[in-house]
Amino acid sequence: MDNYENIAGYFTQAMFPIIARVNYDSLDDLSSKMKEKHVGDHTPLKLLMRMACGSKEAYECMTAEYRRQIESLLCGHIETPAEHLAVEFMPSSLAPVPVPQAIRGVVRSMMQGYVVGIRATDGSGFQQRTILRMMINGMHTLLHDTEISDWGVNPDLDDIYRIVSKDGENYEVLINEMNQASEDLANT
């Protein structure tokens, strides 16, 4: 609870670029919009996230999910993929995101969010197994409509990533993005 008042800022720091990539065709489009709205250092976080979402409907969907997840965390609970899949929160009128782009977004949001959280606390405590588990849960939630019941016999981490990825193309996107995100975060 030491950083509760900063959660919205950390969320914006981690998610703004990821959500904006989904909703803008190019960085130039986003930059133009930001100039048009006179975005600066003192722009409210709410306005930044509205801009990243690109539409009122997408913003409302994002804020509803944000509130639901924060409430769960405040109750001391992290939602499982099965619990997440049981909730319909995405309006059908929002355009679906291409799967490779969605996978890259999941990887970036999880890794960036984790690193921001670690830095916001004492800076220690990085656990690779936590990141790996988050990737499994994220891919499971993204690509599967139901809980996975057959994990095989004694699967290793690579087997599990292949199962949650559904196919070789998704698996390659996942692994490549995890490697690139790790490299990018190591250089920041």
C-alpha cells in the first residue's frame, strides 16, 4: 500500500505506449494528436489514456477493466486466466487487434508493468519465474476461450509456451518479443 497513490501513474507509464500502438497507425499520427491537444508535462493522466485509447468506447472498456483488476488486487487476489475468461468486458463494436500485435502488447505490458512495479518499490525482488508465469497466464487468457485442461505429461517451459501459443507462428512472436522486450528493458 506504500505506492497506492501512484498506481495510476505507473499504469500510464507502462500502458500508454502499448495502448497507443494499437490505436494509431503511426507514431506521427499520435504525435500530431498530442500537439493538437497541447500535451505537456502537466497533462492529466486521464487525458493521456483517453488519447491512447483513441475512442470513448475503448477508453470506457479500459477503465472498467482497470477498476475491476485494481479492486481484485486490493482484495489481495490476482485473477486467474479461468476467472478472467468468465468475464465479458470487450464490446463487440471494438475492432479486434491482429493476433501478433496482441501478443506483442501482452508481452510488453506484462514486462513493462513488472519492471515499473519493481522500480517503484525497493528495486529488488526481480523474479524471472514470475515473469515467465505471467507470460503463460497472459497468452492463455489472450488466445484461449476456456481453461486449458491438457498440459501433457511433464511439460517443460517450452512445451507450456507452445501450448498457450496455439501454433508455431504465435510461439515465434511470443519468444521473439520476450527477447526483444528483455533487451530493451535492460538498456533503460
